[in-house]
Amino acid sequence: MEIDNIRFAMFEIYDKYKQGKISQEVAEYFVSHLDSTQREKGVQNLSQVIYDYEHAEIGISFANVGETYVFEREHGKLVRELFFMDQGEKYPIYLGDIIKLNKNVENRLEYFLEQGVYYPSVQAFHWGETDLENDKRRFRLLPMEELKKYRKYINDLINSRSVMKFGKDCPYHIEQKRFEAEMFTKWQVYMLNRPMLYRIDAYNLIDRSEAERNKIDENGDGERE
């Protein structure tokens, strides 16, 4: 049976646990996230959760002290944690490897992950042009720890999409590695065509010197919002 209803999903997970097919830790993780999402968001179906939020997204903001930082928007975080159990350095555990999800749910989730790789979005002016200079300045001002968070965000989405496509044993598949490389290449091409090479630099953890930071400030690029 293909599942969309959240309550049915919880019953099915519990049944898999009773059969010894999944651990108690995994069962409790997904059931708790499904239950809290249903109660707090007032939704009944998994497809509704994804549809409401459309795609993953992060933002870059300035703290009160002027430091730039990366944060994942709550709607994107909710969906990612609902469908994927983080395992640190290992690939995440995908809910669809435990229970059979409705095809509509899977399609929406695929779009959610694939589109999320290209965010944060660039602010658009009211006359239609995008504020690339401001976006570039934000990325230039990100400290190293925040650049690592940006890199992890992209990797997490690509890895989650890969697990969806190839299943829980995907770390041993050559095709899976090729798929991840293709997703990453598409992201690079997208950034180069915008042009947003500075985001590729950010992903590669380019360590900017203090002198360069001072030069950015002198040129007016370091202005805080």
C-alpha cells in the first residue's frame, strides 16, 4: 500500500518495528516527527506538508553584532527532518526505505530537495533586476564556520536526494556517486550562468584573508544591513 496519510504512516512504522525490520531508535524518530507535525501544523497527509513549503531554503543574515551567519528556514528544516533521519557522517535514513510512500509524495519531495540546492534566493529589485552585488557581499563576509554550514546544507540535500533514488544501500553503488556528481555539476553550471561564481567559492571554503576583508570594507562592499 502506498502511504500518504500521516496516521497510516505511523501505524506502518510501528508494524515494521514489531517485525524487527527497523530499530526502536529509528521507529521512535520518525513516529515522533510525524506525530508532532500532524498536531502542530494541522495536516493529515505527507504531500500536504511538502506542498505547503515547496522547497528547502536557507538564508544569510546579519546578527546584532554585525557578523553574517547561515540559517535554515524552519519550513525546510521541518520537511527534511520529517523524511530523513540524520546519521552524522553516514547517509541519512530515508522514510521511504521503511514504508512505501505515495508516488505523489515522492515526486514532491524530489522537487523539494532538487530546488533547495539553488537557494538562498537573490533579492530582486522592484524593476526586475537581481541584487547580485549585495548577495556577493553577504557571502564574502561569511566566517569560515558559516561557510562550512553552507557547504553541509548543499551536501545534505544532494545526499538525501541520492538516498531517495538509490535506496538505503546506495553508498556501495557507483551509479549513486555519479548521480551526486551530476547534481553538483548542475548546481555549478547554474551558478556560473547567473553569474554567481562566488557561491562556488563559498562552497569550496575559500579562506579570505583579513587584508581582503579590509579591502572589501574600504570599497563599500562590507556595509552591514
